[in-house]
Amino acid sequence: QASKGFPPLPRLSSRVSIAAMKLRMAVLAVATVAVVSTFSAQGHATQDSPVGKALQLISDLQAKIIKEGEGAQKVYAEFTEWCEERSRNVGFEIKTGKAQVSELKALIAQEEATISSLAAKVEDLAGEIATDEADLKAATEIRSSEAASFAAEEKELVEVIDTLRRAIGVLEREMKKGGA
């Protein structure tokens, strides 16, 4: 509310309202001191008179407002300090985050290069594996045909040896008959 003779102050921020409160307290204190000193000088300010009681109420109100203003100033100072500290911390966190972003981007680029080189190596190895598999298949075919040839030759040789043994046996019998 507006005091008599003072327009209402708009609430722009905590600083403005605290500054307005301080200004009002100062004006009230000056007015109170002026009234008290005027009535004291004239001898009207006794505790029993209505003016004295009004002055006492105003003095008590002034003390209460000053006390509340000091408390509000203390809370404001603590809040301001907290805000400034938080602002510094957030600033440091932003700097740290930006540095980490740069580091992580460099790491990503490095890992992408590693991925590319490993992908090329995988392609090379896949080509080598395909070549080795083709060589293995060709070698297996050669071995199979050689094994078939060997089996055929072995069979033929076994038959020849068997024939020779029979021929030797026939010759030995003939020689025993002819020599007897």
C-alpha cells in the first residue's frame, strides 16, 4: 500500500522491493524522529498523552520494520550469494562440458578412423579367406581324384601281384613235377 504522500512502488524484482522498503523505512524513521523531536521540544510527548502513545507505537513499528528489513536483507544477501555461487558453478560446468565435447569429438573421429582401417582389414581378410577356401576346395578335389587314381592303381597292382603269385605257384608246381 502507498503511504500518505508516497505513490505505490511497482514490484520489479527483489532488489527493487528491498530498496523500496529501505527507502520507506528511512523516510518513516526521519519523519518519526522529526515528530518525536518536535513534540519532545514542546513537552507534549509524555507516555500518558495520546500523542506520546502514538509516538511510542510509531517507534515500536519503526523498530519492528527495521528488524524485519535487516532480516530480509540477510535473506536477500544469502540468496544473492547462493545465486552467484551457483552461477559460477554452472559456468564451470559449461566450460567443463564444452571441453569434454571437444575431447569426445576428437575421440569419435579417432575411433571412426580405427573403424575404417579395421573394416578395410576385415575386407582384406575376407578376400584371403575366400582365396584360401577356393585353394582348399581345389586341393580337396585334387586329393580326391588322386585318391581315386591311387585306389584304381592299387587295385590293379593287387590284381597283378595276385596273378603273379598264382603264376609263381603254378611255375613252382610245374618245376617240382618236371624235376621229379
